[in-house]
Amino acid sequence: QTLACADAVPDPQADNFLKDTPAFKRDMPGVSMATIRRCLEEEPFIMQKCFELDIKAYDIKPSKWQRSAHSPGTLIRCMKFKMPLPDDVPGAAKSMITLPDFCTCQSLCRLRVAASELDLTYQTIVDGMPFADYFRLQVTDSFTPFGDAPDGGITFRRWVVIVWVKELPWMMRPARSFVASKTMAGAADAAKILVDLFTEEGAKAESAG
């Protein structure tokens, strides 16, 4: 059932976002498409390390990549994990509900691999965080080569979409802007961590080659 949910994750590519400014963009000289693909396809999954560093994820239980039944040419997987509750939960939320010590999460991932573009899209579902049952966070990371040389470097772009699955109660609607601003800032911070991880792997590949 979980993988079926992963196979429902959209399959956007960079062309779908041409009119949208990415939440994050960075050129990574010296990192090849081969390195990016290896980090995304092989174990341990690089997003596992990113989540550990970014949101202090723990008790991570990833599935293996499997071929999608609904989007040919893509792979799907799921990561289940726990994370501490953020420190900056709005006071209104704290006064309305009893907060747990941690959240239970799952990230549903889809990977599309092409010669000139790699696209990772994932939706994260959180149980236990205030307002989390009202929305899903959807992230699309696109990796494309820049320059004339095939190993000249990579442009990494990240787009973030907050998918609201139901309307907030009117007393809680001011929290919508808080969720949006925190989500965008957090996505950019996580992308910087991912850049560092890819750059480190690129340096390893270069020294080994």
C-alpha cells in the first residue's frame, strides 16, 4: 500500500516549472551526472543522510527502489522515519493541542533518469505535527549539466509545492502563512546540505578517477 502511494506521486520535470522561480538554485562545478545518479540510485540513499543532518531524522526505514507501474522510466520508493518536533511551533497550536515529543513521517519518492536530466520528486507526510494533516510537502529536485564538457558540472534546482489537502479551520488560517514561509526556508536550507553532500561525493569520484 505504501509503494502504491509512492506511485501516485507526480512525475514533473524541469520543463514543467519554466515559469516558476525555483526555491533554490546552485551550480556545482566538478560534480558529474554520473555522480548524481549514483548517489540517488545506490544505497545508502543520499536523502537519508540529508534528512539526518537537516531535520534530525532517526529510526529511518527505507524501502528499495522499484520500477513504477504507472510512469514508465521512473523508480519509486518510500522512507519512513521519525523526527523531533520543531522548536518554533506557533503558540496558538501549543495551546490548542497536546504535542508529542516526535513526529512519524514518510517520504514517497519518484526518480526519473534521462541522459541530460535527473529528477527526484518526493512528497512528505507527517503525523503528529500541528496542521500537518492539512497539507503535504512536495519537492522536485532537478539536475542538469552545464557547460560543454559532459563532466563540467551540474545545475541543481529545487521547486517546492505545498499541497493543501483540506482547508484549515478559520481560527487556524493565519497559520497558513507560517507554514508556507517555514516550508520554503527549510527547503532551501536542506538543499544547501544536499549540495555539500553531492560536492563531497564529486570530490571522492575525482580523486578515485
